[in-house]
Amino acid sequence: MREIGLVVLIAEAAAGLLLAAPTVQAAPTSDDRGYVDSTARCAAPNKPVLFGSTANSRVAVCETPRGGLEYRGVRIRDGARLIVTATRAGDGTFVAKHDGVTYTVDQDALLIEAGGRVLRTEKMLDVHRPGSTESATAAPTTSASPTTPLPPPLPAESGYRPR
């Protein structure tokens, strides 16, 4: 009887591990402007410089006709969005700041820091640099809030959809 209880306990633990294992999902639908139905997308006349997704976020860095940059980020879990100005660092990264938090994005990762402390480093799983041959599967600013409230999360911002 004791062995049966141990087997059941091991089976339950293994099932829990299987449920907790991360799932591999398809990259979100994109085109030459960013992710379709997402805030991580550059509206004309702005042009994307870089856009990508991590397991937790989608981001796009857009260039305005006057050469300014805009960071457009979405947290997939709840659709929370951030749209602020950004700067280009000399090493190919883009930096955006808002309410004491710094968001640094490049083709490898999204780094989120506050008060000199790394809050999160998210590896890019899908990254695009429109206008270049690079596309892989695997940004001091003035922070400004949009003058009008953002609408509810777009359909693509509620999480990945398996194909």
C-alpha cells in the first residue's frame, strides 16, 4: 500500500511538472510594419526600425518622418501598453524611459531596468529589422504619455495564438 501511495505521489508530481513546462508557440502574425492587430506596430507614415517578440512582450521601434523614434511595447499577459519616445544608442540598441523604468531593446533581448536594477531580461524569440536582410527567429528620452487614452487591448495582444 505504501508503494502505491508513493507511485501516485510521483505521478502527480510529474503531471505538475508537465503542466508547468513552457509551451512553444508560433510567432504572432506580422508584416512590414510590425505585428498585425497589435500596438507593437508602426502606423504610416512612421516606419519600423526593429520589431520583435519575447515570451512576455511585443515591441516595435518606429522612426517618424522627422527622424524621431517611438517605442511601442505590449505586455502579452494583460495587454498593458507603453508608447513613448526613444533614442538610438551607438551599439544598435534603442532606449526608452518612462516613470523611472528604462526599456532597452535590440535584436537579442528586451532589458527592463529601474533604479539601476535589472527587473527582467527577455530573450527575443522573433525579431525583424525591416529594410535589411536580417530577420531571425530565436531603446535619454522624454517620456510622454499619449494625450488620449488607449483603447482596450487589440486581439493579438491577448497572447499568442497557435497556428
